[in-house]
Amino acid sequence: MKNYLKIIKMDEYSITPKYLQISNSILQGIDDKKVEKDDILPSINDLSVALEVSRNTIERAYKELKKFGAITSITGKGYFISNTDFSQPIKVLLLFNKLSSHKKIIYDAFAQTLGSKAAIDFYIYNNDFNFFKKLLADKIDRYSKLVIIPHFIENDENARDVINELPKEKLILMDKLIDGITGNIGAVYENFEQDIYYAMEQLLDKLSKYHTLKILFPENSYYSKDILTGFLNFCRQYAFDYDILHNLGKETLQPGTVYINLMEDDLVELIEKIIYNKMEVGRDIGVISYNETPLKKIILNGITTISTNFRMMGEKAAEMVLNNTREHLAIPFQVTCRNSL
């Protein structure tokens, strides 16, 4: 029996479920000719003990391999490789800068659209350029497609240089289209400057009862500065007083002001200040929040949101993987007006 512990690669940094890491490793072993037809697989118990994972994890991995038609089980004899001549799933390296509720929407839509046609290895690099660079250096050759959300708090230029070195036929950028990326690549992205400008134009009737617009834009943030450009262009075009705040620490709330928040923590702090000052949302203070979530439908009788269609973003990126296309697609922004304006 082959030593499957040398074939199965388990990565503690990967967000990919362990059962998929196991099944993907065996599929890779088949592709590399390290696993052959009629090879016997370890029993569920033996592999569970050897890898220090639950029996259920091994069962799910073997079930996944059965879906591909790669393995068969015979009662009393165990599992063995029944087929090596089948269409291998597309191998995808998926890199997200962080986890959040809307990133989960992107991932779920991406994975569901790909289905069994792709094997995804999923990593979070936490906006850390050095970790991002290491992940790519270690793994680039193993994948057919590299799908990246490229957000960094610093080292933007270095990140651009690293991305520019990647094989263009493999590369798909999601969420952000970085300036200076050359070559024919796939991209499914937000047009940050245009999106906020047009979103606020759609809300102009509601905004007209206020005199000042303030945006909470965290300092040393990975958020695109193009958001600020679009915000400032709108305020100047329609003659609103405006301000850019990095936090709410020293902010004194004044009636007639609308606050636009990007981060959920800022939204919580803003709501606490409004309640403490006995002001009314939608009358004294207006609130617009980035990124739609279920809770924003309920909080204070509804928070107005401006949001990219994250499900569409995940679906379209997956379609580019499946169709091997390299178009540039800007995902439309959605405005949901509620009682907070």
C-alpha cells in the first residue's frame, strides 16, 4: 500500500475544509501519477488516526472522490482507486484579504457556480503582503487559475509587482482592479469612484433635507481611495458641506448631517452616539452604510445601504474560470433606501 501521508497535503493556513484538502490531494496524486488505478486506499479508521482528523472528515473526503468517479468501495475490502482516466477538476487557488459577511457571499457564489468542476484551495492572507507573496511563491505552479482579491494596507506597489509576475492566462482579480497591472487578465471588480457617486445621486432627494455629508474612512485602511474621490466629486457637484473622518472619537453630532460608514464597528459606534444624544435617525441624523447585510434591514427600522452585488461577483468570477475567459467586468452597485435617511 502506498504511503498516502506523503501524498496528502494538509495546510493549517488554508481555509479549505480538511475533507476537501484530502480529496484534492488524492486527485493531485492521480494527476501526478503517484496514485494509480487499483491502488488500495487506507481505511477510514487508519487515515483518521494518521491525519489526526475525525472519521467524518475522511468519510466526506472519500464521498467527494466518489463523486468524481475516482474511487470505489467494496464491502469487506475497503476503498480503492477505480478510475484515473477522467476529466480532472480545474485547480483553483483562491486568495481573500480577509473574512467578512460579504466575502462569504462571494465565496459561496463562487464555489456553488464551480460545483464539482473545480477543486478550490482557499487562503486568507489578512491584508499581509509578505504572507500573500509567500503563498503565491509556494503554490503558483500547482494551479490552473489564481483568483485574488488584492487589498493591502501597505506595500501596494510591491503587490502590483508580484501580481504582474503571475502568468496572465491563470490570473483573475476580484473586487479591485489594481492600477498598473499589465497584460490580458480576467477581472470582476467594483468601480469605487463611480459607484459611490451614482449611488448618492440615486439618494439625492433624501439627501436634500441635510446640509452636511461626512464619510468615515479608516486611517491606514485597505479601502480604495477612489471611494473618497467619488464622495468629494458628489459633494462639490451638489454643493453639500462635507468632511472626511478617520474615526468618531472626538465627533460631536450635529442635526442635518449624514454619515456614511464603511466598517461595521463604526456603524455600531455611530448608532450608540445617536442614541446617547437622543437624536432620531432619518430626521436629525442620516445614516448610509456600505455593504448590505440582513441585520441592516432591522436596525433602527432599517439602515440605508449601498452595496456591490457580491453574489454576482462570485458567480461571474467562477464563470471566467470555467470558460477560460479574460474579460473585465464591473459589477453594478445596488442602493437600498430605508428609514435611516
